Amino acid sequence: MANIHIHPGWLLPEREVTPEFVYWNRRAFLRAVGMGAAALGLGGCGPRLGGPAERVQGDGAKAASDVAAMEPKDPLDTIPPTPTLDLYPAVRDPRFELDRPVTDRIVAATHNNFYEFLTDKKGVWRHTGPFRARPWTVEIAGLAEHTGTYDVADLEREFGLEERLYRFRCVEAWAIAVPWTGFPLRKLIAKAQPLSAAHYVRFVSFLRPDEAIGQRTQSWYPWPYYEGLRLDEAMNELAFVATGIYGAPLPKQHGAPIRIALPWKYGFKGPKSIVRVEFVRGQPRTFWNDLATDEYGFYSNINPDVPHPRWSQKTEEVVGTGERRPTLLFNGYGEWVGQLYDAKLLTYRS
Ligand code: MTE
């Protein structure tokens, strides 16, 4: 990978390494950047990845000032102009009830993982100003009868929108509970009509370094973000395509205008701001698995008994209140998805 800027500040002593996505094992890092340890001058500690945009070298200073000029006024000033506003708020589907209060809207809008912009969760929204999230098209591609490119607004009107209260659990052991607006992924799959040779679905997020500062400055990530599901997982009633949250279109930091929400899997399995849905024969590679194979499995179903190699998954912290709750197998959605997995898929980091 060209133009890798290594900031000395990333080289942290081992004691400062915390269980977050921003750290990963050294081998995976070296593989990701395609360089040897000697070339990078890394010592025995893992690199800290990312950091505020202002820290980048080269044209980073100009980029940072551009971003500052376009900075949204507040965390909800990031909802893009949406031609389907009349569809919001959508009617709530009563099948999905929560065992906890809905997370405060601003708390959720200021606690985001969206590395295309920033690795610091609190600041992602501030950096989304240049990102043009509408109009937006999604390409349906690969092994399907009906491939093509569709405007998100047309899909929203064709499928109709509903609201679902879902729990959401990040692999970093924090949790929120949010009302998503959108439609079941199975509706999109039914429209595409996958061929019998298609066994998996692959999702690809946007690649626009001009609009997403993290894509410009964090060149060691294999952009664009990519994820995947087995086709029967994708067809499960729970698998949801979200175009909105809290009764309004998605703010950019939540993955406007269209993202995937899979409440029984760790959050990284749900890619944001997707541009492509592709039906494929074999198990697709995934962004985090390529970066740290031992840490982020393809299945990554929420499971308190399978610890992350660097931290326990027994409990989770509720964002906003700090409450600690026991982690539930499949995040408590076992009756919906338990039948998808045999015991083998629950014994390793799946
Ligand atoms: N999708 C893209 N394109 N880029 C990302 O960095 N982060 C993932 C997931 N989808 C990510 C992504 C992770 S790690 C999490 S926990 C969730 O988005 C966070 O979603 P939220 O910020 O809307 O809560």
C-alpha cells in the first residue's frame, strides 16, 4: 500500500493498550500494510491506529481545515436532505420489544464506529460534513436474476418502511438499544432473486476519500469496508436494512443513507453507507477478519462464552448509563436465529 504515514504517537507502550478496535495484533497490521517490521521500525508493542485527522501529515492540514469549515452544527445536523421524508416516522413492528430503555438519541449519535471518518467515536459526526449521503444508489450484483443499480429512495418506496426496536452490541463490549427504520433484507434479496449457485451475500461500503477524511489519511485500512453473510442468515427475518433511526432518516455518522443492522451479531458485521450488495458462491472475505483473523471471525455471533482474545464478552456496558449487563447468547435473539447455527459454529470465534 502506498503512502503510509507512520506517526510516532501510535507506538504505545503495552500497558496503554486497551481492548478497542483501534489496536490490533502486530502481524495483522504488518500484513495489512504489506511491509515488514523492520521497514516500519515497530518494537514489541502493537501500533495504535488512527487518531484525529489533524494529526495527519502532508495535505492533512488542508484537509483538516476543509473539514472544520464544513463541520455540522450539532450531531443531528448530519441528516442528509432526504426525498422520502414523508415515509418517516414509520409504523413500529410490535414483534420487537426491548428489555431495556431506548438509548438517548444524542448519546447514540455521538458514540460511533465509522473509521472512514475517525477512530474517535465521540468525534465522528463532526467530520461527516463533506460526505454527500443523498442521492445515493446501491448496486445489486453477482449471481442473481435481477441485477441493477437502484436509488435508495426508490427502494424505500418500493418496500415500504417499518420501525424496529433492536438491541445493538459492539464487539468492544458496549451496547445500545435503538429504533431503526427500514425494511427486512429478505425483501431486497427477493427482488434480486439469487441463483442457486449463490450461497453468500457480500456488502461493500462507499469509497470516497475526497469526502471521508479517514479514507484519505488511514491508508493502511483496506478500503472500502466490506462484510458478508451466509445467504440463509441474510434471509432471516431479523436481518434489517436500515435507512433511518429514531423516526428520521439516518444521520451520516450512523451510516446514511443505508446500512445493515444484525442484532444477533457484533456490530462490525453491519456495514454502513453501502453501495453494493453482491451474491457470491463462496464465503466472502471481510474487512476486520482480513486485518485480524484471530479476533474477528466471519460469523461473529454474540456469545458470552467465546471471549475476544484480549477481553471477556461475559458482560456489556450500556452506553449512556454505564450499567453493566450480562451478555446474552445471540444478544437474546436465539429464538429467531438459533436454528441457523450448529454447535460447531458456536465453539470457536464465530
Ligand atoms: N461500517 C463501515 N463502513 N465502517 C465502519 O467503521 N464500523 C462497524 C459498523 N459498521 C463500521 C461500519 C462497527 S465496529 C460498529 S460497532 C457499528 O458500525 C457502529 O454503528 P453505530 O455507530 O451506528 O452505532
